[in-house]
Amino acid sequence: MMNHRVVRYFLYALGEIALVVIGILIALYVNQRQQWREDREQERAYLMELRQDLERNLEELERVIVKSQNVVIGSDSLIAYSRRAPKDIPDERMMQYMDQVMGYTKHMTQQGTVEDLMGSGRLEVIRNDTIRRAIATWEADLKLMRELEVDAKTSFLNLVEYLNTNVPIYERPDLNFFKTELLAQMRYLNRLTDRAIATDFLNEVYRDMKPFWEELLAQVNREINQTQAKTASP
């Protein structure tokens, strides 16, 4: 009888242990599933925000591509006219070219989502390797563009400094002064050449960045479209 009771007690204890283990496993599974769904919802939210940033960055990229290209065209045109007959430049063209060489470009990059992901340590919630890698190397990928933007700005400031030093703006010179005197000055033409070279390099980097961001945007769109199906099960 004692042996029989021990066996019954032993079986009862095993049953209790089994129930506890099963309960723990169920709780872990439910918790894991809930955490998985929360991660997927967070992933989708980040992807939606990243898509908006990329769309705005591509729009801004179009602006700086056109602006930087106009700087190069204006600089090259004035240099070309200086070698031929500056007096023959139509007044409207002269005004257009001089306006084009002024100013500089800076891409006003939208990167709030990237900074949020990197700062919060939640980058691993993004499962797509290509997207995650692009976010992780975001600043490094923009480094060359930022450096060339500084060079282009410096060339612009050098041109402005030269104009302030050598053009009697207070006398309100007419276009003939710019055609006959300014375009005959070697230092001015050197400043224009520097503008053209620095801005042309920058324009090339802008153009190279465009297909990279377009492909990244396509990847993000594909992930967003697939997210709903992926949330059905972990």
C-alpha cells in the first residue's frame, strides 16, 4: 500500500510539474507572439516614416541637381564668351548667366527616421538587410556630398569676395562694365573656373545619389506591401 501511494504521489507530482511547464511554455509563446507583433507594427511605422523621408529627399535632390547644373552652365558660358566677343552677349543672357553663378547648393536632407532608429537602438527591428545596412551607413554615404557642398560654397564665397573688392557696386555699373571689364579680368575668370569645377563634382555626386535613393525607396515600398502578410504569423 505504501509503494502504491508513493507511485500515485510521484505521478501526481509529475503531472503538476508538467502542467506548470506547459503553462510557462504557453505564457512564453503568447508573450513572444505579442512581442513579435509589436515589433512588426513598429517596423511598419518606421518604414512608413522612412518612405516619406526618402520621397522628400528625392524631391530636394531634383532641386539641387538643377541648381548646381545651372551654376556650371552659367560659369562655362561666361568663360566661353570671354574668349570670343563679350560685347556680343545679349543683355538678357548676361543677366541670366551672372544670376546662375551666384549662390550655392545644400541638400536639406530629411533623416529624422534614420536618427531615431540609430539613437534608440531599434535598428534590428528592420528585418530587410539592404534597408538596415543603408540606415547604418547613412552618414558615411552622405560624407562625400557634404564635403563637396562645402567646397562649392567656398568657391561661391571667393567669387563674392572678389566682386566686392573689384567691382564698384556703389557706382551701379551697367552690363557693359561686366562684359568689357569684368570678363577681361583673369582673376575673375579663375574664380568662375573654380566655381564650375567644384560645382560640377558636386552635381555628379547628386546624380549618383539619385538611383541609390530610388532603389532604397523601392525596397521600402516592397517591405511595406509585404508587412501585412508577414504579421499573420511569427
